[in-house]
Amino acid sequence: MGSVKIEFAVQMKKGDEAYANTLRKALDGLGEVDVDIQEGRVIVQTESPWSEVHEKIEATGRKAVLSGFGGQSAVALINTTGSVVDRTPVQGVVRFTAISAKAPGVLVDVVVDGLEPGLHGFHIHESGDVSSGCASVGDHYNPRRSRHGSPEASATERHAGDLGNIRADESGRAKTRFVDAELEVAEIIGRAVVITASADDLGQGANDQSLIDGNSGERIACGIIARSAGIMENFKRICACDGVTLWDERNKPLAGKDRSQKL
Amino acid sequence: MMQSIAITLALCATICAAAQTRNTPIEAIAYVSGPAQADGSQVKGNVTFTQNDCGQNVHVRVQLEGLKEGKHGFHVHEKGDLSNGCASTGAHYNPDKVDHGGPDHEVRHVGDLGNLEVNSSGVIDITYTDKVISLTGNRGIIGRAVVVHELEDDLGLGDHVDSKKTGNAGGRIGCGVIGVNGAPQQLQEATAPIRTPSARHVHHQPPLYYVPHEEPQDHVVYPLQRYPSYPYPYPYPHPFYL
């Protein structure tokens, strides 16, 4: 399990050493914590899912925004239409980062809410076209033209995009973090992540469909894998076009009249 | 500098060779949408990018509806990460760290695609060619975000303080992430009508390919449209196929 550096912008006063200590205490046990009290930046080297670190920082009563994830990284915002502006019953974030600059291997960090409890197939599909929703993203990403299989199988016994299943708990939240040894971040950027209604049988089913998509059923949610910032790559704190700050972004729609703070 | 150019070229060549896409158009698509407005209109539609080969010009087709009449700034942002809205997308895609400009200016951000000029119908369907953006390599725009703005981009020529940074184009009315589009062969299959039109409904089939203009460097081969385009810039329940 690769450990990865995650950067958060935390709303704190410049030079607030007392709060920095509170924060270090709150994050104790998660990994190496580096607090920059001048810039309001916290970098945590951890093996925990980013959402847990985020919850722990926010539990101290301050707003925190993830601003960098590992090295070369990517993110997919998941919902039922695949369009980034829609608010739908299923919402989630899947983050990817390279675990090493030299070797393949991608760390995948998933948080998705609003799912039926149980297992759901989780795959990368070949295209990032959501003009007809999740239906238009094509088949499983499969550059080697191999059969469908388990993420643990060898490269020739699985699609490169086969990431197995994610398990949603009683509340409908699926939260997991794993490393896939075959993928590379550069090759999946611009493609789509899809979550399906049923469990993926990992190619072990008795019928032909099992070797195509693992009988994982209907696509219920998807998102395009977009480029995102690694640590120390994005210092943007305010949207130049409409003046919305980093801290207000989460309460604002991505576009439209309700965003504007200028009069 | 030479080194970085060499690396970029090598990367580009590797990617093309790896995908065996030499002389095969590379395609990308962004499904752009915005929130529903008070009057019930909503900005939505597709922006498709086609590059016939590495290093060649990129043909951009913008098909949007629900826009107000007038000019609207149109940009590619550095990241496609909308997890924290505008802040996480970074600035205009600007790997060379230069001033904001217009698409035809010598000094411009890579992501400066200028303005969309919309007529009173609120629907726009235009095709043009951009010489700076690319779909491949490290500086490719796949995985980044396109944003449509409320106001006109002054192309860096205005006197507002933000003119040289953002073009002062006001708030955002729509955005989308640029994704990989399927290979043209697959597009052709997908274009076959779901139901064969009956004899009564024989109609003009969309052309297999179209050439938007006759510039010699282009030799553009546009892929098939997956759905009838005009006047709906997105897959709409089309009367022909009902």
C-alpha cells in the first residue's frame, strides 16, 4: 500500500502556532504531518484515504480544501450523468496518483455516496465522452484487447481498466483506497470511471458476458478522469473571473448567477 | 530549451506510435453544461476537438445552445479538476507563463480560445482551426476543463486590471472536462441509426465527412457525427429516428 503526500489548504491565521499544534495532535497517527503556518498549508504523508484526513482536519473546526494529491495526479467527479455541474443522488470523488515517477502503478482513492449497500463494479472505460451520459463512454479501457478479469490477474488476463468492485456500506458510502500495479496516470487521463449496479464477477461467471463486463449490469454513475494538481502545484485561492474564494467554492455552483459575488 | 522541445517531440511520437494512431485523427470531446437559468434556458452542448496527427493543427467544433446573444469568453483551464470548483481548475492553461491574449495573437495562453459569437437564436455551431492547442503529449488539453463565460473576453486588450490575466470575461455560465473520444471506426458503427428509417421517412443522411474550409495544411477528415447535429448540438430525441 503506497503512502502518498496530500496537501490541504486550511483556513487559519498567519503564524497561528497554537492552532498548528492542535492540528498536529488531531492528525497524530495518520502519518508525517507538515504544517506551514505562514501559507496555511498542511502536507500529510499518509496511507489513509484523503477523506479521512480531511474529516479530521475539519473536526478541528476549520475549513480545509484538498489542493494537491501525490505527484502526477488525476481526479474524477462521479455522478449519475457524468456531467461535472450536475447534482445527483449519487455523488463521489475518485482520485488517482502515480506512486512512483519511474514505474507504473496508480493509487486509487474512492469516496462515493448514494449507492445501494453492497458490491458495485468499478471500471475505467475507454473514452471520456459523456454527451449521452454514462452510456457514451465506450467499453472497458482495454488497450491490449484481452479478456475481462480481476484486477489481481496478470495483464493479459484482464482489461487494463478492470478495477474490480467497491463495497458500499449501510449508509450507501463506498470508501476505499488501493494500488493498481498495471495502470499509469497518463494513459487514463480523459477517460471515464464507471460504477455499475451489480457486482463484477471478475470474469469467473459461467456465461459469455462475464468475459466482457463481469455481468456488472447497468452503469449507474460515471465521471471523466481529469488532470488535477499534485502537491505544491496549485496555489490558486480565488477565482479571478468572479471573485469566489477557495473557502466559498463548496457552497457555490460551478457556474451561473448564484456564483457571482460581484455586484 | 532545445532539450525540452526534443523531449516533447519524442513524447508525441511515442504516444502516437504506441497507439498506432499515425495518420489517424485523435479526438477529444467536452460535454459542456451549466445550471438551469431563471428563464428555463440552460447552456449545454458539445465541444469536439480533432487533430489529424501529432503536431498538426486542431480543429475545434463548438455546438452549444442556451447562450445569450453576444460574445462569450471561451478558455481551457490548466486542470480539469472541478472538485473544489474554480479554484481547483487552476488558471487558464498557460505552460509558458505568458500574458493573456486572443487566439490569433502571438502572445497568448495555450488555453485562450477567444470568444464565441452567438446570434439571437442562442444556438452556435461553428468550426475553426487552432494552431496552438494539441491533443497529445505533455501539453495536450485532454483532461483539462473548458469554460464558457458570461461576458466578452477582451483578449488582453482592455484596460481592466485582469485583462492581461483573464480577459475580464465575467462569471462562468458553463463548463466541462475534455475527455478522450472513441476512435473514428467506432464512431462509424455508433452512427448507424438504431432503427432503419422507413420508406415514408426517407431523409437526407448527414454526410459521412465534411471539410469545414479549404486550407491546404489541413486535409481535414472530420469523423461522422454520431447524431444529427443541427439545430440541436447534443443528442436530442431526433424526429428522424423516432
